[in-house]
Amino acid sequence: MLVLASASPRRKELLTQAGYQFQVIPANIPEERQPNEDPTTFVTRLAREKARFVFDQLVPHPQQDPILVLGADTIVVTPEEILGKPRDAEDAARMLRLLSGRTHQVITAVCLISEEATEIAAETTSVAMQTIAESEIAHYIATGEPMDKAGAYGIQGYAARWIPRIQGCYFNVVGLPLALTASMIEGQLKRQTEGTAVAPPASTL
């Protein structure tokens, strides 16, 4: 049984697009960065904590399929700071001004937890953004689209008009690197089917 430990509609859509059947059980954890925590450590920790939070709520039944919980977290990284979801419209405008006319990085971490093991990896994509006028920022925020997204924009929505190029996985920017995630899921499912323990994976960070 595959469980998505996220309330993100975009991750749900992407996982469905990839052909998986799964349940959704959102994780409720604090998403605060620890002192001196670097971006990759921060995002992988959150992905792990989300998956663990949900996994610990599920008690495997003898007649039930093995449980596999998928946790993920996405951050936007600039030289000045790590951007999560905006607190309000003012914070969203501040984030968009920071990204305007510059290239930033988007990091998504993916964690899979089963009874046998925990696997975690992260993907980074560079995103170039055109200069955005103040009037465009105001209009975009008025649509409501930025408010639930890391960095206050969605590459799959209205903000696509400002992004001339990316380097790396597009789906990673949306919120779930599909090729990486599918590879991890298929590996775990195969090992569960074969009834063998999962060996510690090589680090992809």
C-alpha cells in the first residue's frame, strides 16, 4: 500500500499521472529551519519527518499489503535565503521581487519509508526568471496562485510566462521529481514483493 504523506494537490496529480494508486494522509509537522542548517539538509529532514510522521500512525495488519509511505518537501533557494510558502500577500510580493530577473534553485527531497528501510534522495533544478514588473506581481498575487507554493510561484501556472528556461527536472519544480520518485518506488515495491530486505541505498545528495 502506497501512502502519500502530503496534502499538496500537485504531488497528488503527479503521482496519479505516473500511474500509481495510493492513499493520501497529510503529515502535520513544523517546517522550521534549524540553526545553520544548509538547504539540502533542511529539505531532506522535512521529507523524512513527514514520511515518518505518517508511517508511525499506520499499524500494518497481517492481511494487509506492506506499507510504503512517501514524504516530500520543496524549497526555493536564493543566495540570500531559503524560500518556503509565503505567509501572506506581502511576503509573496517580497519573494517574487527577490526572484525577479535572476536564476534560483529549486530542491525537492523525496523520502520512502517501509518496515524494512528508509530511502531518501533530493533533486535540484535551476530556474531562470525574467524581470517582473510591480503591476504583474500585484496581479499575480490577486489570483491567489502564489499563496500555497514555495517561492510564491507555480511553474505550471500563470508564472510560466516569466520562466524562459530551466536546467534539470521540470516536475521537480512542480513539487515531485517523477523519474527519481518512480525509480525509488519501483525498487521498494520489487524488494517487498520478493520479500527481501532493502539494502541502504547509495546517497544521491
